[in-house]
Amino acid sequence: MNASVPLARRRNTLSSSLGLGDKLFASSDERRFVKEIEGGLDTVEDGLLVEMSFADDMADVTSRYLLEAGGKRVRPLLTLLSAQLGDGNSEQVFAAAKAIEITHLASLYHDDVMDESTMRRGVPTAQAVWGNSVAILTGDLLFARASKLVANLGERVIRLQADTFERLCLGQLHETIGPRDGEDEIAHYIQVLADKTGSLIAAAAAVGVITAGAPERFNAPVVEFGEKIGVAFQLIDDIIDLAESGEETGKVPGTDLRAGVSTLPLLYLRQLALTDADAAALLARIERAVEAIGHGLSTPELDADLDDAIDELRDHEVTARTRAEAQRWASEAVEALTPLPDGPVKKSLTRFADTVVERSN
């Protein structure tokens, strides 16, 4: 198991990834704002280690496995940022941020079982180490721990947590069964992303507003921002899945494709294949190899051809189109922030949207 990331390293990573340390935040008030956010992130990180500890030896090891493997802590960051629209950091805000991140981590345990993933955050997935049953039960334990935290934050946050959990489950269900007959594949895919990722990021922003007592008029803008930036985040993940080197993520190029996941570049390719012979030929090569992998019938020749096909898909117009779609969702997320007052919160959220579409891991 990886050791916990040192606070100084974690702080530098978060600051640089969001641009909090650059010249965009140069005034004394903005520097105080940055210090407040970074101090809050440290408090939340330390609190996560406490909240995700269990008296049972096995549960204690498995529950903190993915936490200690790393992660960007995007959701707690958004909670702390939106809280600055109200009274700022408080024990309630920290509890909300921890609950949201624990919910996210719990969902990863379940997702990896559903997707039969073998790597997560550069380490073997929980079910690869302990089996499906332990991974599922660990996720359940974490959902329970998040609920205990939320129980002290009032009916509105409890309802928000329940609604978000429902959407997470529906998103996974719809991803599993696929689009219905006659349903647009791309619209179905985007809705799955909104449910599985956008809903929890939106909830992260909303609980900051709620627990910090921010004006109610700020809730809808940050929720819309969170949902749309969540979709953009996942679309960029579709592009990263095709990246030449998987060293930073622990994945090989085309991991999702090899597992039979229809990411947006592949959906666009299917659409284009209806009228373009070259696109149809590339699609056929990918689908032939993926089907063989799924039936345990892959050969070195098919594997090599799939590697070449993934290289072609990476440079194909459908991948550029996917990036443009991610940028569109990020732009709409920023537009949703218009009602917020000018200042470091809006500036930070705007910068965050930029980093989402610029990232490479």
C-alpha cells in the first residue's frame, strides 16, 4: 500500500493544479483566500484519515486503501471554494467535504468491481487484492460512514446526499444496461456521465454553499457549474484513456476500450462509420479485437492490431471532436457562474474549469 502523501507535497500539487499560487492571486486578500483554502484542505485530509479508520483490522486496511493511493481531492476543494461565498471554513463545512469525498471513494470500490478494473491510482484495485466481496463491502462501509457524517448536517444536506446517491446508482445502472432501442447513444452516454460524475461534483459545490450559510441565490449557479464541469472532466478522461503512456495512471493505453467501454471517441467513430469507409474499417478493427478479448480469444496479432488502431483513434478527428465537446461543457460551466460576485471564488472556479480541459492525467 502507498504511504499517505505528505502535506507539503499535497498542498503544492493542489495549488499548482488550480493555479492558486500564480499571479492571478497576487493581492493580499487573494493570498489570504488561498491560505484559507489550503489550510482547509489539510484539515479535511487529516480528517479523512480519522473518519476512514475502523476498529476492525481488515476494514481498517481496506477502507483506507484508495485514500492512501492518492487522488486529486477535487470534490473537497469545490466544497471549500463554494463555502467562501458564505462564512468560509467551519467544522460543518469540513464534515461536508469529508462526506462527499468518502462517498466518491466508496463509489470507486463499486465501479472497479462493475468494470472488472485491475488498476486504480497506480495500484491494484481492491478487488484485485481482496476479491469482489471485500471490495463491495468496503464500499458499503464507506457509504455508511459518509451517511453518519451527513446526519449531523441537517435535513437539506441529508436529502442532497440521498438524491446524489440515487443518481450515482442510476448512472451505473444505465451504463450497465446501455441505451434502449431507438435511444441516441451519445445522449445516453452524456446522461450517464452527468449522473455518475456530474451529480457528485455538483453536490460538493452545493454543500459548501449550504453549510457555510451562503446566500441561496448562489446555490443554483454552483450546482450547474459542478454538473457541467463533471461531464467535461469525464470527456477529457476519454481522451486520456487513449494517451500513449499509461505510466502516471497505472493504465495501458485504451484501457476502457479494451474493457468494452464505449467512450465518446468510439461513439463518434460509430456515427462517422455510417458514411465514411475509413472510419468503418477502423471501427471494425477495434471491435474485432475487443470482442476477442472479451471471449478470451485474443492473439498477439490481434493485440498488436488493436494497439495500432488505438494509435490511429488517438489522432483521429473524433478525438479532436471529443476535446471540443469537453471544452464546450467547460465553457457552459463557467457561464453558469455569471450570477456569482466577482472575486477569488469565481476566479478560482473559472481557473478550475480551465485546468479540467488542459489536464493530461
